[in-house]
Amino acid sequence: MDLVIGVGNTLRRDDGLGPFIANSLPPMPGVATLAVHQLTADLIEYVSHARRVLFIDASTTGEEIAIKPVIERNSPPGHVFGPAALLGLARGIHGSAPDGWLLPVPGFNFDFGEELSPAAATVVPAAKKAVLDWINDGEEPCSHPRIDNVE
């Protein structure tokens, strides 16, 4: 199973890009999706059962939309711990961890509010395409549903 985790605060406008994109994905065989406020240790169980994990998170650096392998320097700031730490904990507890990937999505407005900014809304289609391309690059899908109520 591939796991897509959208990370961010949906009450801080563009910080909610990760959950917005994860929740907008159609149900797909072999793919589970999560939308979470932040990465926490309780996600280790989900991560440990995945073949690959893609973390989607808003970025304040305005970088290009591109999926990158998870390495320590790619961990987004401001969370309890980043993707690399979560994968490391999964490896430490379960003896192995899936391949991890990160999709930073440019955010422009992090004020209070539940709507994405107009600028962020324009990057959503490209980010969603990147996620779908990542999913379609995987092989041997199996059927797994969307995972709800994690927080």
C-alpha cells in the first residue's frame, strides 16, 4: 500500500494545502490517504505498514513543485517532528520503514482562515498532478481505503 499524508493546519489558510490536496484525491486501489494537523508518533503504525509514503506540506520558500526523497534537510520546520524523524521512529520500533517522499507546496498566506489564498489555489492542480504521477509510478497496487479520524 502507498500512503499519502497531507500535513497542515486547515485554520491557517495555505498551511492547510497538505490536507486539502490529500482529501481531494479520489479513492484509488492500493492507496490510503491521511490528513493531519501535524506529524505525531501515533502515525508510526500507519507508516510502518506502507510500502511508500508521500508527505504533502505547505512550504514558505516558494520552491518549485517537485517530489523529493525524504532526508533530514527536507523535513519541514514547525512540526513536532518531520517526515525523516517519523520514518526513523518507524524503523526503530518495527525494524524497517518504507521509502519516504516529500512534496512541498508553495503557500502564500498563513493568516487565520479556512480558505486557501487565490495564489495557493493556482498551484493545487500542479501539486495534485505530482501526487497522482507519484502514485501511478508505483507498482503492484492492492486495495486500501481512505483512513479517517486519525487526529
